Amino acid sequence: MFCPRCGAENAEAASFCRGCGSNISLVPREDKKPPSIDGAVVPFFGGIGFILVALAVMLLLPGGHMWGFWMFIPAFFMIGAGVSEYLRLKEHQKQARLPGYAPPASIPAPPPPRAAELPTRRDTSEFYPPGSVTEGTTKLLDRDQ
């Protein structure tokens, strides 16, 4: 990880920059592992398992109705983590499928103009003023001779 203030390289788990001392604990870090279907399925079905255990505790154990509902909290967190990982996976796959710009393989070059199509050469100095005083003076002297 690099410090956004001074650019010094730091350890991934560092809280402060070793170069300038600024707090880098709040700098967002990118996930190293890409999203996967395993990362989505395992927490989702773990959450479903928590719901089943919570229902079993609430219905079958004496006094389970008092504390069994607390097992729904991790269940919903795990289901949410599984769904979000699945959505990240789908977005990652969609971005991988987007085609990048590729120039056309071959664009035929226009044919060269024929001699009859070329314009005749003209002296354009009569249309535009000379570029410098020296050029104008030279033209005047050439005309006088």
C-alpha cells in the first residue's frame, strides 16, 4: 500500500505512514481476491442454516422462545453477505464481458489521385501577404529586374 500524501510504501496492515506519519488506517484498500461463487453460496446457506437452528431452538427447547430469536441476527447478516458477494460477482463478470475499443482490422486506403484530377500549381503569394519583411523586399526587387 502506498501513502496518498507522500507516496511511501507501507505494510498492508499499517495504520500510520512510515514516511510522513499521516494516518492511513482510513484509506480504502482494494480486495485482493476477486468475487467467486463460493464466496456467495457459503454465507448464504450458512444464514439459512442459522434460521433453521433458530426456529428449532424456538420451537423445541424449553425457554427457546426467549433467546432463539437472537440467532436471526447473524442469519440475516450472513444471507446479506452472500447476496452482496453474488451481486459483486455478476458485476465483475459483466465488466469482463464489455468489449474494449478495437480499431477496425483494415481500412482500405483511398486510391491515389490521377494526374488529371490534381489541381494546377498556383502562386498563392498574391492572395496572402508575405510572411516577413525580407520576403516582401525580395519579391519587390525580383519584380524590378
